[in-house]
Amino acid sequence: MARRAGVYKKGALGLYDIIQTAKANKDFHKAGGIALFIGFVRNETKDKRKVKKLELEAYEEKANEVLERICNDLNRRDGIIDVQIHHLLGEFNVGEELVYVLVAGAHRRELFPILQEAVELYKKEAPIFKKEYIINKEGKTESFWVSEQERKDD
């Protein structure tokens, strides 16, 4: 069973794992639904450059602490049964899954705002770092670390 939140090496868990973790919650019988955000690697940057792959790293201890705190804080909201944030680390090709955010709640009107807030908070607060490998106009691969400000707007 997965933890409620954290960073993981690519391949260490998947969507089925986090849904099973939500269903194992002692209060899941109160849930009327689950909302999910699954983040993928896009094939281009915001400025339309072609992405070859991404590399994700984290200050793991701090990232786990921040993600757990976000989940705990949001889980205290009325009607919310479970909040989970799981971010994968490693090298990823276009189309691969990077992050899972799950919210289980009593009613749909409570789920979606909390899901969006969870995504915004982890992007802003978790020390997870993204290196983009792009193909330049000459067809050569370049790489660079994406700044915190750029990450926040993704």
C-alpha cells in the first residue's frame, strides 16, 4: 500500500496503488467520489520548443514532508475523506506519467476545488526540480533546469 504522499522512483507505484490506498482509508465508506489529476510529460515547452525528455529530482526528505503537510491540511476540510500527492522521480519521455493527485470526498462540489488547490500547492511548495531536454532548431539536444517561477506557471 502506498503512503498518502511522497516522492518515488519512477515505476515504484502507479494509479492502481493510490486508488487502493484511498479505498483502504477507514472513512472511505463516506466517499461519494474520487477526483484525480495525473500529470504527464508534454511534447513541447510553453514557448513551443520540442521536448525530448524530462529529468526530475527532489530534496526527498523535505519534499516528502511538504507533500504530507499539504495532504494533512487539505484533508481537514469539510467533506474531504482523503488527499494524496505522489510525485515520481527519474527520467521521463513524452507521454509518461509524472504525478498523481487524488482527492476522495463526500460530494463532487468539494472534490474539484481541493484537487486544484493540492496541485497548485505542491507545484509552489515542494522542492522537486525539473530538467528539460529540448531539441533546438539545429536538431541538437539542449538541457536546462526549469526555475521555480517557470514551474509554478505549468
